[in-house]
Amino acid sequence: GYRDESTMKVIRHESLGIYIYAKPKNQTELKYNQSLAERAEAIRCRRFEAIVNERYDFFDKEKMKGDFLAYFKKLADKKNSKWQHVYMHFRTFTQGKCTFGEINVDLCNRFREYLLTAPQGLH
């Protein structure tokens, strides 16, 4: 089992939404089943690696490619209006694109400078 990050519930099975022929009638259907089985195995291997990395605190490079702005937006929606304003400024500062891998001290310092000079909207 693994923990779903959005609901924090333990899940034992994950559906991939991949369907194969139960009884392939010809060579084409057989090749189709083999191709999808290989893809499903590749997905299973990647998912298993992510679970092991999370469990043993290994660095997961795939998570660094995730959208930081989407994460920040979800977090800001749970907080007060100050968070919303900071999110809007950060989205403007990054021109709507920012991954977790791009977050570093230099970006934070440049964002700080931006906030000191940025026009204040409502506050």
C-alpha cells in the first residue's frame, strides 16, 4: 500500500485505466496486449520506485518537475487573503511557470526584491 498525497489515505490498488483483450483473436490483438502490458509494467516500476523513495526519504527527481504554482495555489486557497496576494505576485513574477526544481535561494532573493518594488494592489 501507499499513501495518496491529496487524501492522505492508504491505497492498495491503483487503476491505470488500461484495458486489454481478454481473448485475443488474432496477431494484432495479441501484439496490442503485449504492448500495453509492457507500458503497464513500466508505470508499475516507476510507481514502486516513487513509493520506495518516499518511504526511505530518498531524493525523488520526478517530484522536482512538478508544478510549484499549482501547489502554492492549493495552499493559498486554504489560507487567508494575504496568501492569495502573495500567490498572485509570485505568479506574475514567474510569468505563470515555476517548478519545484526552480525554487532556490537566488529565486527567493529576486522575489523579495520584486515585492519591495512591486505596485501594491489592494493592500
